Amino acid sequence: MDDSTRWRSGTKQLIATALLVVTGLLLYRFRTLLAPLIIAFLFSYLFAPAVGWLSRALHVRRGWATALLYLVGLGLLATTPAIVVPTVANEVQELGLDLNAIVNRVIRTIDRLDEIVLFGYVFDLPELDLPTFNFQDTMNLVDSTISPIAGGAFTIVKSVASGVGWLFFIAVISFYMLMDAERIGPALVTLIPTPYRGEVAKLGAQLSETWNAFLRGQLVLCAIIGVITWIAMAAIGIKYSVALGIVAGVLELIPNIGPFVASIPAILLALFQGSSYIGLSNLGVAILVAVIYILIQNLENNLLVPRIIGASLNLHPLIVIIGVLAGATLANILGALLAAPVMASLRDIIRYVYCKLADLDPFPPPPSFVSRLQERDVRAFLFDLDGTLLDSDDMAVERWATRLRPVAFLDKVYDSRRLARRLIMALETPVNFAITVLDLVGLDNVVLSMSDWLRRVCAQRAPHRYMAIDGTVDMVKALSRDYALGIVTTRNRDDARRFLSKFELEETFQVVVSRRDVKRLKPHPEPIRYACQQLGYAPEQCVMVGDTTVDIKAGKKANALTVGVLCGFGERPELERLEPDLILESTAQLTEYLRAV
């Protein structure tokens, strides 16, 4: 670049300031477009993965995939209201009428109350002239006075949902965003100066993880909480269970505050109407309903949120509540709903800016696997058998894929081997859980004995070929010089022993934990903990090596280090989601990796 045409630093600052001012003025002038644009962006962000999957599966361009998604969406919008809306509308209307009657009954009771007796003392109450409660009048009052959240809800609905022009605008903008999603990101990256692209890309990935967890995860949470609430209320005989489930699902969008508000109508209904068939007093039913809502909330916080949303929105409840109120004040209902991811994004951006101002690395590399071994003083390695040491997974996948191939369209839409692999992985956890349940009722020995018998019959017809994964025999022998070794498998002990005997590894492994040695199977951590106990080490001093998500989950729950290998059923994206401490292409690379580092 010619130095004579290079801008001076003062000119650059002036131009940058002018651009910021002009951008601010444009945003203020066209602020009515912001809400529809944000909704269009959120819609396209939500459904971009679906468009990508359709494009790859049907081998068509993203434009055609987007059009197909729109057609399916329009079909659902056309048919769903005719099926669902009448029932839901009737329940909601009757729920409103019943809430009218309940609150009016409370008012009449208070109005007739002229004295209170407390510990032998009589307290006279003044006469009260309370007005009759009307649900619609109260809703009108809420609309005008209660808070910006309620008022904003009506504003957004009137300005966006009821305007055909705005809906058309959102649909068109979303269509082009979905169609060109793969080009928008790289185009924006080119605007960033080259030295900063790496850091900005990491910050963008961090922010994308936050919004992805919130938007898609929140929709899943809403559906799950709504269905659980509906089933729970119907199970104990509370009227309008469908309406209560919808209320719980919708209010789940407002973090922390929503679940508490959703419980109020259910508790009121239980208190004044009781249950249809449970022989408890109304007060007992109301307490039961409150306990159920508390249990659902605890289930959500301790099980669903960590699994569905993860730690990307790890915000203190007080910060979330303040953010919801601030968002409602600034941007009405849209601001309240998006308060949590916005606060989390601001946290990440402020942390990045602080690190740059303090000359710190904003994205420090995680500690290496070897350093973790040293920090924990690791003394033992535990191995899954199938797909980790024993090359049986590929044979199983091929058998399943062969059975799936007669369905002609599968190989065109989805690779049969990939589908077989996913089916086997999906079945592993429920099968292990079923065996655990059978153990609790005392039927596990019968079922496992039948399974072993079938396995022996099949072995007589087609004898087992115990094939070790290439390089694993030498690997475990080399590893055994420095570490204690164990096997944790869902196979029976005889199968494991035959494998070890064939490759002369009986003395190499100090412990073998089979499905009959523990009550709960992987992904429960009991097998890992039992193996560690047998070896005489704490789980923190052990490493679990396996090829499936079940192995990684069990190791993490036991607080052991985990290594995922891709020589069995495991696929990198599935294993990466669980964040094991190390992922290798093959188990045989373990000793090479330790030596290389």
C-alpha cells in the first residue's frame, strides 16, 4: 500500500467515531425494525442445523432445503390449530372461570370474617367491603399497571404477530439468512484484521455455544417441563392438567421467576377444588401439588439443565432476575426472554476485554493430559472391552447394517452402517438400565443366564473370533510396566477371561469387573468405583478408557480421568460433547501419546 494514501491515526479515529455515531443514529431512527430483525435472526439461528441436515441428506442446495422446511412449517401451522387449539382454548377458558370463582370465594370468606381467635385472645376485625373479583378486569389491570413485562407482551404481539406485513418481513429475512447461513459467517470473518481473527473466532464460538444452549435447549426444556407437569397433574387428578402443562412450559422461558409463577394456579386449583380421586383434603392436595412442582424444579435444575443447557449459562439467580427486569424495561417481553443469554454473553465479552487490558491470555490452553496425570498421581488405567480392546464392534455393526439394507431408501438418505452404529449406541444405556431394574426385582440372574445360553448356542453355530484391535496387546503390556490395569465390561466374566487367555494377558490385568460383579452397569459409576476399590486406588488416581459415551459418562461420574477412542462405536462429535480428557483414533496410540508428550 502506498504510504501517501495511508490514513493517519487521527483520521482513523475520526472516521471510526463518525461511523459509530451514524450507526447509533440509524439504529435509533429505525428502532421499530429491531424486534422483527432479532426474531428473524433467532428463527434462522434455531433452524440452520435442520436446513444443513436436509441439504446434506437430500443432496440439494440450501435454498431448496429451506423451502422444504418452510413448506413443512406451513403445513404444521395449518393443521395444528384445528386439532389442538379448540381443546386447549376450552381448558384455558374454563381455567379462567374457575380462578374467578376461587378468588371470589376467598374474598367472600374474608368479608364474612369478623374476628380471629389466637391463643385464647379474640381479635375483632373491621368490616370490609371487598369488590367481586373478575378475571378479565384483573387482566386489564395487569395489562396497564403491573410491569413492563406484561405490557410488553401485548406490544410485541400487536406489533409483530398480528401484523401480516411484519410476519412476511420476518419470513423473508429468515429465508435468506437460512439459505446463506454458510456464507454469512466467513464473510464477517474477512472484516476482522488478520491478527485478531483467531481470538475473535474463539470468542464467537463461546458466544455461539451460549446462545445455542439457551435457544435450542430452552425449547427442549419447555416441552419436557410442560409434558411432565401435564402428566403429574393428571396423575393426581387435578383439573385442567393440559392447560397447567402449557402454562408451565411457556413460563419456563422466563428463568427462575417463571416456574414459581406457573405453580400458583395449580396450587389454587388444588386448594379449592381438590383431586378427582385422591382421598386427601384440599389442603393436603395443595401441599402435594406444591411438592410436585418443587420436585419438578429440582429435577430441572439438577438433571435437565446440566444435560440440555450445560454450564454456558452459569449465572447466579439474582443476576438473572435483575437481568429479566432490566430486559423487560428496555425491550419489553423480548428483553425479558433474552435476558439470560444476553447477560451470559456480556460476561464473556467483559472477561475478554479485561484479559486484553491486563495483557492476559483470554483463552488459555487447557492443561495437557499428561499434566493431569501428574497432578492426580494416576496409578491405574481401566479399559472397556468391546470396541476398546476387543475388535467386536465392527462385526456387530456389519450384522445390523446388513439387516437394515433391505429398506431401500436408507442407503440413499442415511448410510446403513452409520445408522446401525447409532442404533447400537442408543440401545446400550437402556439395556444396561433394564438389567439394573431386573437386579432390583431379583430377575437379573434368570435373564443373564438365558443371555449366556443364547450366546453359547450362537457361538457353537458361528464360533467367536476374539480379535484384538491392532496394536492394543503390545500397548497394554507396555503400559502395565508403569500402571495397574483393569477391565470394566458388560460382558460376562468367561468372555473376558477367554479374550485375556487367547492373547496371554491374564497377568497383565489385575482386575476384571463384569456385569455380575455390580448391581448397576455403566453409565452408572459403580463399576468404575468397584474396579478402583479392587485395585486399591481412589477413582481420582485412575483413567477410564472406552469407545462409547456410556464409558465416558461412567468415568466422569466416578471422578476419574477419561479417554475416548474412535476404534469402536464412538464418533468424535458425540464424544467431544462429553469433553473427555483425551480423544485418540485408536486405543493402541495411548502409550505412543504418553511417550511423545
